[in-house]
Amino acid sequence: MLCVFHNPASGADKIRVAFSAVAPTQGVLWVADVGGLFNKNDLSAEIIYTRAAIETLVAGEVDFAQMTGALMSSARLQGADPVMIAGVQDTLEDRLIVRPNIKSMEELKGKRIGVFRFGAASHLRFLYVLGRYGLSDRDVTLLQVGDTPERLIALSGGSIDATLLSPPDHFEAQRLGMKTLLNLRDFKVAFQGTGLVTTQRLLAKRRDVARRFLKSYVEAIHVVKTNPEVSKKVFAKFGKPKTKSGWKTPTRLSARSSNPSLTLLSRALKRSSKASDRIPAAKTANPRDFIDISLLEELDRSGYYIDALYR
């Protein structure tokens, strides 16, 4: 599925940006678009919804993409050159949604668990949850079902017994009669979730464009934190109809500096190495190779720009 939102700006540098989920964690990109921040920084942005964000980025079909550290890491471990240049989510906030007859983690033994695909965030996060309760992937049957809509259909139709869903999609699962077994936010677990990703190729060839894009992104984080009215306009354009409680303004973002975390990416790599023998490189990978905060550092050096936004 591919949806394009074009933001014209005469004489500006053209960029293409992908996002892969209609969720509050994607809101920073949308705010930058609706709030006119790309235009302000001489960029003409084409915002593209696709379920193949990492594939389109690696192929050079888009210049930037929002995705989780786990998804970006998986591609890099297989020889591609994506790097995370900013992070906006640093905790787990998924809900473990189950069929109504399941009342405990123990009852998941032998059950069918739906994930987006092996190595994706939904897979790695579920492995973490299993381990926390003394279980492993050998105790369940993991199925590659697809993105959130496909997993909701599979769960309500009875072809899977459980899946992880990010807010606000768990509201739809509850409306269909499913049950929230766990709220991962209660674990208070640090996790490199959604971030801004580009490629080393682009940083080398169009560094000034990348700098202006990141500046727009940082300014959008400030707007999200300080101007909820803009966020309401954002979801009117990009969001799906939800209950009022479903579309809360995404103010629960990471620190103002937006630095992706070496520690959190290191944990993601460890989970990748345990998740499957398909990517043996995960066992020896250096997390420093997966992020590039040089542009953020340049913004900070230019008059402490980021901190000044909040004064």
C-alpha cells in the first residue's frame, strides 16, 4: 500500500520521506509537514505512507524514513547502509492483545502469535516479553502475519491467539472483543523505538539537505511538545478516525536533543542475535555503526539551537 502526501514549495530542494504506521509515534513527521516547517527550511517534502519503509529507503526510492531501531538494524546487519540520525521514542508502549479466553502468560504456551515479520519490532518485542515470563519462542508458534490491519483481522478471526499492538490500535482490538493482557509501558523498559533514518549515501552526497531536514524535524518535536492545536490538525490530515482517547497528542517523546541511544540500540542488536541465526552479524555488530548524531551536534554547536527552542 502506498499513499503520497505532497507538500509543494517552489524552488526548494525536493525530498521524499516514508512512514509505515498511522500512529502517534509517527506524528513528528506529520507536524513538520502540516506546520510548514519543511517549507521554512527550503524543502519540498513528499510524505509517503508505505509498509516497506526500510526497503524503499535502502533502494534509494525515498531519502528519509521513520522506523524503529530494530527494523533499521536488521537491514544494516544484512549489508545495507541505513543510519538513525534522531530518535523520538525510547520506551516500550505496546499492548499484548489476546483472544478473550486467554487469562495469563502461561496460557500462551502452544498458542499462535502474530508478528509483522521475523526480525521486525513486533517480533523482537514479543521475544522480550516471553523471556520476562520465563518463556521462549519454543513455547509458542510465531507466524508472520503482516502489519497491524492484517494482525487485527487474524486475531478477531481466530487464526492467531495474540499479538502486540501499539497505541491507539489496541482500542480497535478491544472494540472487536479482544483483551489487553499486558501493557508494556508498565515495565518501564528502555527501547529504541521510532526514529528518523537515512542512509550514509545521502549524508555524503546531500548533507546540507539532511541538515535542513533534521532542523525541521527538531522544530517539529518542539511544536508537538508545546502546541497541541497543531497536532490536532495533523491527525485530521494523516490520522484514521479514532476515539477521542485514541488520538492523544504525542507529547511523550524522548529528550529534546533527540539523540538515538547507543545503549538501546545495543540491546536491540542483542535481541536480534538471540532471535534468529539468520543474521549472525548481530553477535559482533558495533552499535556505533548504526547511528550518526553529527548533524544534531552541528545544530547544537550553532548557538545551542535545540535548547534555545524551549526558552
